[in-house]
Amino acid sequence: MNSSCLICITNYEEKFTLLGLIEMKQRTRKIDKVFKNEEKPTALFQAANDILFVGTEKGKIEVLSLDSDSCVKKIDAHEGSEAGISVI
């Protein structure tokens, strides 16, 4: 039986999104992917198995593809925002 967990976190100051794999039974952890964000991330949402939305401080949404390991689209959700995106 598989007992692994995928964890996804963002780092506001260093502007990145990290995906890690934790194996519960084996007590191991591994950083799987690191995406460099263009702006400071403020919100995170998994839209599909292979797509993440990252809201940023400047009001943009970066669409990250886990399959291609890249940002596939940038959406200007709140142009001129100073508070950033808090909920996606």
C-alpha cells in the first residue's frame, strides 16, 4: 500500500514554489520540483493533477505546469494591486 504525500509550499521572500514528496512508511522526503516565481507568491491552488495557480503580490496569477516544469501562462487578475491575491 502506498503511503506517500505530495506537499506544495511557496516562499514569499525568495519567490519560489516547491513541491516535495514525503514517504510516510520509509520516513523519507525529497524535493521534487522548484519553480522560480516572477513575483512574490501570496496564494496557491491546485487546479488539476498537473496545474498549479500561484497568486502573487502584484495581482497576477502564474499558471504552473507540473508536466512541462514551467509557467505556461500569466494572468493579470488585479492590475495595480498593492495587497496581492489572497484567495484563488
